Amino acid sequence: MRHTLPIAPQFYVTAPQPCPYLEGRMERKLFTALQGENAERLNYSLSQQGFRRSQNVLYRPSCAECSACLSARIDVAAFSANKSQKRTIKRNRHLARRATSPWATEDQYELFRSYLDARHASGGMADMDVFEFAAMVEETPIRSRVVEYTNKDDKSLIAVSLMDVLKDGLSMVYSFYAPDLPRQSLGTYMILDHINIARENGLPYVYLGYWVPGSQKMGYKARFSGLEVYVGGEWRKMTNPETYSAETHPLSTDPIAEQVANLQLPDRVVPSKR
């Protein structure tokens, strides 16, 4: 005989800190640990509710007066590449894709450092050393892969994506690429290629992290057709990015206790004692 018991993860809130997306605002995150034999199920369940994974932590923005950050995913069946995206695919035909287990290498870290120094020199990851990088890649309690893109001619490493494999899609956890090749639009190309990977494996979605109206650095996500955003407790098709607002309001988010109470958590099956 087997009994079904609820998982009861503990949730916490980070201290407010400067928002990396919208100037002059403070961000706060709701988070919980991702560990144990039920990690896969918890990760999938909370991913459906706008959470993201970072190593062994699941988090979701929970700012006091702002709800601008919207979890975004691409409906693979509804996606159709536009002319610009088709050109991006052609410009990167010389790249070869290789998916491996989540294992960090020196080449990856060298590319990662070049990317950070050129694109995010003042960001929160700017001081990450090789050991912290290895932890970011390797400390995963769920099914994850590192996808490397190399030049077919000289075998040089051009781009890397750390992704999780969910029951309903691929979650792009973190990506970085050679910063001195702007014409190749490598960030866009990796998303396009992950759409292909999902399609090849019969997975309906590609999860992109957060889209933030009013944030220039996040604007590229709205250029993908088939985009859905998590709003009001459900996934909704994005029809017009201009209809979403980054304005603040004291009632933008529910109290933390209410947010946690409304989360849908998976059950775990535990063998009964004999």
C-alpha cells in the first residue's frame, strides 16, 4: 500500500536590491530550495507558475509594488521565423551543435568571462570566478544539458547554453556567446536552435526566463512569434507587447503569504511502512 503526501517546501524572500532591468526600482524574489528525490517534480510544477531555476534554487520575482517581470515561453507549434530570424539562421550555418552533460570546461569559462566583460561588466555575475562558474553549470538536481556551438572550420567555441529538460519543454537557464560577433545575433540564434531541438523531441515549449516591458535588454524576447507570458496565474498568448505596462502600483502583487498559499505543489509518493 502506498500513501500520497504533500511536498512542503519552505519559501523565503530576498532582501530588496537594485533592479537589473528597470532603473530606480528595487527587486525582491520569492525562492525555495530545489533538492531531494522530488526535485524534478517540484521544478516542473513551479516552472508552470513562473519560477526559474538557478543551481539548486527556484525563484520568482515578488517585488513590493511592481509586477513588470513576466515569465515567458514560446509555443513551438505557433512559432514561425520572420525574415530577420531566417537570415540569422543562415548566417550561423557554419556552427555545429553539441549537447553534453552539465560539466564545466576551461573553454566555457574563458568564453563566459569574455561575454561578461563585454556585455555585463557591472552586473551581479561580473565577479564570478571559475569555481562559481563550475557550480552554476554542474550543481543541478534535475535533468540538465550544456549545449555548445562551435565553428565547424576551426572548432572554436562560439556560444554556450545551459538548459533544463522539463516534461513539457526546454528551459534556457543561462546563455553566453562570443561578444565580438554582433552580426551573427548569437543570442537570437540559440533561441531559434532550441526551438528546433524542442520540435525534434516533441516538446511543446521553450522557456526563456523573464520578459520585462520597458527594459531594452529584454525587448528581443517579444520578437518571437508564439510567445506566451504568465499573467494572473495563467499562461496567455502575447498579442501586442505595447499593451503591457511597467508602471508601479501598491496593489501590483499579492502579499507573500497569499502568494505561497496559492501555489500548486506536486504530491510525492512515499512507500508505507510494513
